[in-house]
Amino acid sequence: MRVKIGIVTTSDRASANVYEDISGKEIMGTLSSYLLSEWEPVYRVIPDEQSMIEATLTELCDNENCCLVVTTGGTGPALRDVTTEATEAVCQKLLPGFGELMRNVSLQYVSTAILSRQTAGIRNKSLIVNLPGKPSAIRQCLDAVFPAVPYCIDLIEGPFLECNAEVVKVFRPKK
Amino acid sequence: MRVKIGIVTTSDRASANVYEDISGKEIMGTLSSYLLSEWEPVYRVIPDEQSMIEATLTELCDNENCCLVVTTGGTGPALRDVTTEATEAVCQKLLPGFGELMRNVSLQYVSTAILSRQTAGIRNKSLIVNLPGKPSAIRQCLDAVFPAVPYCIDLIEGPFLECNAEVVKVFRPKK
Amino acid sequence: MRVKIGIVTTSDRASANVYEDISGKEIMGTLSSYLLSEWEPVYRVIPDEQSMIEATLTELCDNENCCLVVTTGGTGPALRDVTTEATEAVCQKLLPGFGELMRNVSLQYVSTAILSRQTAGIRNKSLIVNLPGKPSAIRQCLDAVFPAVPYCIDLIEGPFLECNAEVVKVFRPKK
């Protein structure tokens, strides 16, 4: 099975080319450092519109068959922050442990980490994970949660992801 | 913009004057020690009735224009504990990180902290935060979450709160 | 009041006798080591069918009058993992602190702990708690959350559980 990973930046300004999408590139670089398996990014930069985010997540899961879709941006308390809502709307199961751990890790750096509504969930055979919008926080959060990602994808019958053990300590329980 | 902060004690007994509302006064004292900005409390003591709690929260947010509303009481597992339900009903966005952090902090003192269903959320331009009912736990919880409150209020377009850095380390990320 | 505790193993294979239900027995042994009060287990092994799990939980709470019902299995991200959904469907109140603490504790052992969707909640006068499916993780999770269980059952007007203080440090706040 060919490994595709969706990377979705939700940002009114990045999607209007007001500024460069550094966060999406940070995700791309981090995943490249983790993965030994060959993979192909499916990359989207879209505005903070809930219906458009839902449509994009659905397309990447259902049509592109991405086993993993990571988002950046739109998880704060502001009115235009709707990535969390879109994620909850398209997932059949939510995995609250991802958000809990990412907030815990971010709390070591900034007390405003509790304002993040980041979550994760399963849509059919895809895992969707919300990451922070700030580039510097992306690596911190991915380092925390990624060790559980390959086994999660095994459980939902996705491809077997091989990772570089010197960069990320992936864990798969023995059966 | 004039700063108003709602303080809502939900307690059948305090609202019937069976005992004094020490929790509400503890919140008042703690916020006074934090804030350098001038502010005015809007204070209510009401019974544990979900519809009345919802109406009070709505009034403080929509009519009184409180940028922050804190509640005390009604977040446990008992049948009459409905402050969490009322908060969830009136908020457009929930902020699970507040409850997670308050439970974590309270766990350092009592193992029954996991029974608390405290949450927080956004209603329009107001932040609502549930605090514990027990006076001694109020300061512990406020000390933990308040550092994120002024920036949250910035993000929802409320007033700029100035705080006493010797009492509380408020954090605002640089843009 | 006679103390009954429900123990529900949800597993397609254990219910079909493909393998022995070690997890249910682990729960039985752990609770026996905690409790000084006389108690009677009400034990069920059922497949991973949401409607059957809901019916079983309802029966144990409403007909058997179990003050506590613990489940094992069915809280992961796979399609057949529906114990969490069933628990949420039959509870009037959810207690997110149980899941948060169990995931935190399990994270000390395995990074895949964040994949668990374990929760807990109240149905009338019964507390329902999801435990992991893996036998080795059951004791770790029960040791973490059980100290809050007897007081929770007090609050929902169940029986007063007496425990062995040398095995588990139960906490009841002073009124």
C-alpha cells in the first residue's frame, strides 16, 4: 500500500498568500525526519472556513486514502478557529489522549497551552491529528504524540509505517 | 472598555442563606489580588437549577458584558451538580485544557480531584470558567489557569487585563 | 445495602471462548484485595456489540443495582472498539478525570496510552468505569483511580465501601 499523508494548513492569511505557510513546511520536515517508509505528502492550504476544512479532510481521507492527516491552525478560542469543530464533525471516533498530551507538553513552554482545543480522531481508515498553528510548537507536539501513530494506523488497518528509531521511538505492543 | 467579571456561586444552601457563600468571597479576593486593571464584580448566588444557571450565565455574558465569568460549585458527580451541563449548554466553544489542568493541580492535594467535571468555554466575547466548590481549592485552581486568561480574553476581543506580575505570571505570546 | 459490583469483559474472542478472560479475573482479584466490605461480583463476558454492551450496562445498573460497574476492553481506536460509545450512551454524566488519569498513568509504561478512549460516568446511582483490555494495565489503572471511587459512590447515594488501607488509600474529604 502506498503511503500518503495529508498536511492541511488552515489559515485565512496563508491561504490568501499574505504570508508563507511555515507551519506546513515544518510538519513536512518533521515527518520526513521520522519516516523510513516511502511516503507522499498531500498538501493543502485553506482558509478558516469550517465547511471547507471538513470537505478537505474528507477528500484526503476518502479519496486520497491518506492513512494520516495532520492539520495546523484553527484550534484556539477565537471565533475563526474552527479546525477542531471540523475534525470532530468528520471523525467517527475521537481520541482525547492526543489533545491532553499535546497540551501537557506545551504547558512546559507556555501557560496559554490550555487555550488549545487540539484533538484527534478516526475517520474510517484514517487518523486525523490537529497540531498547533505556531511553527515552534509543531515539533514539540509531534515528538510527543507520533510514537503512538504507527500502531494506531496498524489498528485501523492502514499501512505499516517504518520509522527512524534514532529520531522517534515508535511503540508497538506485542500481541 | 469597562471591565466586568461575573462571579456565580451555585449552591442550594448558600442561595437559601443556610450558610455564607465563602467560595464567592474567595474568588473576589483572589481576582482582586491579581488584577491591576479596574474591574467591577457582578455577583450572583443561585440554586443548583440548570435552567437558572444557564439564564444567569447568559445574562452576565450578553447583558452585563462580563469578559470573564467564573462559577463555583455544581461540578461533581451528584444529581444536583449541573453547573458543568449549564456551562456546556451556553458556550459555543469548550476549552478542555482548563478542566484538565485544574484536575491535575487538585490531584496533588486530593485523589478525589478526578470526580470534578470542571470545564471552561467561550460564549461570544466572554470566557466562562468553572471553579471548584470548596474554598480552599479555588485559589489553587485559579493560580493554575489564570495565567492564560488575559490572552484568551484578548483573542475573543475583550478588554486588555493588566495584572500584578508579583502575584500572577500572566503570559501573552509575541505576535 | 448489599454491595454488588459489575464486571463486564467486552471481547469478541473471549465471549466465543477462543481464549480465557484473564482481564475479568484480574479485576476480580484486584477488587478483592481492596475491599473489606462484603461484595458480590456480577460478571458478564460479551462480544464487542454496542447495543449488547449498552443493554448489559443498563441491566447491571438498573436491575442488579450494582453501585460500580467496571468494563475491560473496547476502548481503542479500532472499528470494533465500542465500549466507550456504549458507556457514553447510558451515562447521564461523564467524568473525564478518570480517563485523563488512566491515560497519564499508562503513559509511564507505553506511549500508545494516548490511543485509549477510556472514560467513566454516572448512570443514576451507579458509577461505570472503563478499564484497559490488557491484563497488565488493569491493576495500574485501578490503583490510580480507585482511591476516588468510594467517595464518588457516597455522593451518588450508594453503599459505604470500606477498604483495606494497606492496599489502597481511599480518600473521603471531611464535610
